[in-house]
Amino acid sequence: MVRDADSSEPSARTDAGSPDAPLWSPGTTGPHGRSDAASGTDPEASGLHGSAAGPEAVGLHGFGPGLRPDLLVTGGDVVTMNARREVLAGGAVAIAGDRVLDVGATSELRNRWPGTPELDARGCVVTPGMINAHQHQTGDPLARAQIPDDLPPGASIDTWAIPLHAAHTAADDALSALLTCVENLRNGVTTLVEAGTVAHPHRVAHAMHTAGIRGTIGTWGWDVPGAPFAAPAPQVLDRICELIETYPAGGQVEGWVTLVGHGLASDELLMGAAELARSTGAPMTMHLSPSQSDPEHYLKTTGRRPVTHLEHLGVLGPHLLLAHAVWLDDTETDALLRSRTAVAYCPWAYLRLGQGVTRAGRHAEIFERGGRLALGTDSGNAGDSSDILRTAALAAGLAKDMRVDPTVGLGAAGALELATIRGAEAIGMADRIGSLEPGKYADLVVHSTTGPQWAPRGDIAHQLVWSSDGRSVRDVLVGGRAVVRDHLCTTVDETALHTDAAQAATDLLTRSGVPARSSWPVIPAQ
Ligand SMILES: [Zn+2]
């Protein structure tokens, strides 16, 4: 539904670029980080920032009648993703501290709060910040495009990913995470769920804070004898527990119960992790069944298929986000839906690795049956790009093509729901993020429409998902803080980051001993 919120500012006007007054005042805080504390727009310095202490504090807590916005995002077509999925043509978003104060007609909000600084979004499309529900922040980012795409099943993990992870220093984790956060922000992702393969979680959490992205953090959780970062189940659970206490719910970075999953956890660890999630309220995530290897392993070792075994152990439930869940039978699909277990769907990874999503995937069915589903981009050599709009287009396309039926419910509009409000619901944060509504965090994306993919303008959902992608992301706000402006990260010196990453990548690849391979002969020709 499109509502004409401000007919005085037609949505077809040219992108007006930067506002005159910059919204931040960069100051270096480290080798890559910048700080905007001096400008007074740092959410850490805002009175509202500290109020985010859980669902009871979300809503309109602290929103007194005299509250004024710090910023109006004006003149864009605001895709609210509210319950009625309203789009406000030429609308505005009023932001106070780290929250959305109101959404409405630009003229109305200007009249109510005259003199408020504005971010000019005329001609642009404004969406909620997008959610990446499965993202490895370490291991692959410094080895981007290095793992061959023609390896036999498992070799990319055993020969490449595990040695790379094992060779990571704490500094590598910090650099990798910063690269990942910047790429996600530049693609309009404002919340990411770490997939749970981090050796130095505090360094990663620090990088997330530096970049200014919202998200969750976990650490390696497996009790496989002799594997890197492995430990007996009680020690793994203690390690996770400490992380949850350090990064409690409601912060910009939240600690989650993360296991590697697959067939790499004992029943004791699986049950202990689920109990920890239930007792602390911190959600749990783990990998399961992206390919046929997990069903084969579980049938051999337990006599049950993977999801059926988790149900038998009492591990399923609304606290659990399973990454992948591609190879499911009818009983497993029903168990996921019945238990309200959520799924992070990373279709590019299954295509890159040839894991069989076109043959076995049930994600469109889970979507149509009202299941909890989000999108993810997995890792730098399995999914590769952190562009969640690209992922949304693939999810919608696969849903239609796999059934040879274009009427399947998961089209562009449904895919955008997965990237925003339904994704937020799947990761348990729909009370805080996923839509532009009063009381929610001011996490939003301004998409420029100056590119050829927007000419001429058509249906907004179709154009965002089928035509556009992360290239259009001009500005990104997380908790009211401008972390991307004019297509560049404001919080991180991207040039310095890329220079340091190149050197660290060379060192890491040498140290890890992974085989060097090139698709074509590369000849020095200077
Ligand atoms: Zn993964």
C-alpha cells in the first residue's frame, strides 16, 4: 500500500546528495576507527542509548511528551514494513537519540519540530536496516576469493577453513571482523548474527562497536577431540556463559549461545547449550543440514535424522536459530514449525558449494506456513558477498523456479520481509528492529535512486529486490548514528583498513599453510 504522505515533495526528484551540515565530525580512535563523540551525535553519549535494557525498555520508554527529535530524515519514500506494510511517498522519519520518534509526512514532522537538523532523502527510498542472520566474521574475510569453488564436499572446510581459523591471531580476528562489519553496513545490513566460529570474541565485539553495527557475538562451541578451540562440554558452556554475561541482551552487541553444530557436538553439549539459552534468555544458533552429510552422519550415529534427534533431545524451540536446514524431510519440517525453531537461509552458499538447495530446500514452504525464517550470507568463500538484497533476490527466484510456479508466495515483497521484519522476528528482535515505527531503534537505510537500476521508478519492492542491490545504499543509520554517508563508512578509515587487510591476508595464508591455487596463470607483466 502506498500512501501519499507529502505531495509537495514528489518522490521522483533527483537525489540531492549530502545535506549542508555534516552529521558527524570524525576523529581517529585507533588504526581504523573514527569517533563522532565530539559532534554530540554519538549514541553512547545520548541519554536514550542506555535505556535499551531489554524488551520492557524498548517500546516508548523514556519518550516523554516534550521529547524532540535530533534528526529528521526527510523527503524519501519510506518503506515502513509496519503491520500494514505502508510506504509513505515523500515521507519522513523523526529520530530522537537512538530511537524512531515518529514516521509521517515530511511537512507534518517539519511543522511539529521546526529547526530540527535534516538528512535530505528526497528522491531516495528509505527502508529499515536489514538483517543478516548468519555471518562468519572471521576465517574467510582475510582469505576472500581464495578457497577454490571446485573442491569436493568437505574439503573447503577441512583443507582450508579450519587451518585458516586455527592460524588466526587476535589481530586477524579484529581485522576480519572490521572488514565484515564495513561490508555489511555498506550493503545496508544494520544487524548481523555471528555464526559462532570466533576465537577472540572480545576483539570481534570491539570491531562491531567501532564500525557501529548492531549484532550478536558467539565463540567456538564444539567438543570434538583434537579440533582447534575444542574443549569438553562443561568448559565450552562456561566459555559461552562468560560471553553472555559480558554482552547482555539490550546492548549494541549481544552474547548468544553458539555451537558449530553439524555433527560436531555431543548430546551433552547440545542439551547443555539449549538449557543455557532457555535459562539466560540468550538465543542459540548452530549449523545443521546444509548438505546431505549431516543427515547421513546423524542416521549412522543416532538412528534419527538431525532435526528429529534435536527434538528427541529437547533442543528445538523458539530460542534456536538453525543455520541452513536445507535437507529436511516432512517430519523434520513439521518439527521446526511446531517448535517455532527459526532458520537462517543462506542460498548463495548452497549454490557456491553445490549442496542441493534446488533439489531439497523447503524454505519457501517454511515461509508460506508462517515459519520463522531469515536471510544470511554465511562466509567469504561460501556466499561471499554480504549483500542481503542480492540474497533476497535469489531466495525469491529459487522459490518460484523450484516449483516451476511464479505464484509462490515468496516473491520480492516476501523476500524484503525476510531481510527486515520477518528476519528480525526470526532472530528474536522484532520488538526492537526490522521496521520503521515509533519506539524502535533508528536503524535505517537510504537507497539512492540515481543509478540506472532505478530508471524509471516502478513498484518499490520489485525494484529493491529484483533491480537493485547494495550498490544503491547511500546512507545507513544504526541507533540514530550515521555510520555510512554517501556510500562510505564514517566510522572506519576504509583505505587504511584495506591496506592492513592485504598485508594480514598474505601473512595468514603463508602461516596457515593452505594450498595456493589460481584459476588462471598470473604473469608479472609490468
Ligand atoms: Zn556458516
